[in-house]
Amino acid sequence: MIVADTNLLIYLYIQGQRTAESEAVLQRDPVWAAPLLWRSEFRNVLIGLVRKRALSLEAATAILEETERWLAGHEYSVVSRHVLSLAGQSGCSAYDCEFVALAQDLRVPLVTADRQLLGAFPTVAVSPASFVGSAT
């Protein structure tokens, strides 16, 4: 199991320069978890694509529903005190620290391309390329 950041999720469904990387992470570990916040972030990215006319509202809705089904049972609340502590110590956003807190709570890696998180939390955050490259 891994904690996946929202961008890793997006690239599974929206073709982009990091889609192959996300697919490789999925091949390495098909069980992904996320804090409940992922839904709001994911919806925000999708509606941005709808507004840019890169995606229809129907397609965005279908992608969201499929992702919600896939992550069912692997979405978690996080402890606010833990999130605030992490954000205060690191300078990272509370939003991003929700993913860190969950990874720490579950004792699994957070797979993210966010450089700030990778630098601030090197014991829990790992890049997709490093995660795939660490296969045994």
C-alpha cells in the first residue's frame, strides 16, 4: 500500500507527461490510499480541465466516479493536530501535510512529485521514479 498524492491520481486518468510514471507506480503497488481531501483536490483539477474545454463535464464526472469506486475503503480521515504539527515544522501547506500524516499513520510511503514534500519529509515521501526504481 502507498499513499498517493492527488497529482499521481490525476495522471492515471488524464494523459500527460507523468501518466507513464503513475502507471508504473500502479504496477509496482496497486493499493493506493489517500486522505479524504483527495476528493476536493481531484474535483478542482477536473473542473479546471472542464473550464479549459480539455474535458467534458460528462467525462470529468465519469472519471471522478471511477476513481471514487477504486479508492473506496482506502480513504482516511487524519488527525488535525498531527497535520498542523507537520505543517508548522515543515513550512508545507496543511493540505499537503494531510498526505504526509496519513502515510506516517499507515506506515507506508507517500508517493509524490512535490519537491517541497520530498525535501521536508525524506523518510516518508518518495518520488514516483524512486518508488518504481526501488522494486525488489
